[in-house]
Amino acid sequence: MQDREMELDQREAKLQGLGDELVEHPVWQQALEDGSEALVRPIALYSDGVQYTKQENFLGVSVCDLLTGLSFVVAILRSSL
């Protein structure tokens, strides 16, 4: 039980850094009431140009989980020639 409480305290500390918009959001509040907060993930979507060669460029799209800091590549789009 103490592990669960420590995990919740750590998650709460991370949420504090994400701002009131997340903590007060109706979806997050409902998930807390239902005990399903693990299903709701605050994420950030990033896109950036990637130069492969002088003639070829790509658009990289990734998602970052704001609670864990893990990033995932979603797509790499090649520019048309």
C-alpha cells in the first residue's frame, strides 16, 4: 500500500509542474473519480524538419508522454520531389 501511495505522490508532483489546466480538466477529474487515471495521459505532439541529405528532407512527427518523459516516433514523411 505504501508503494501505491508513493507512486501517487510522485505522479501528483509531476502533475503540479504541468499546470492547473491539466489537473482541473474535466476528463482528468472524472478519471480520478473512477480510479482510471492511468488511462489518461497528457501528451505533447512535436513535428520537426529533418535533413537527410542536401537534396532530401523529412518531416518527423513524435509524441512525448509528459508524465514519464518517454518519446515515440509516430511518422516520418518524405517531402515530394
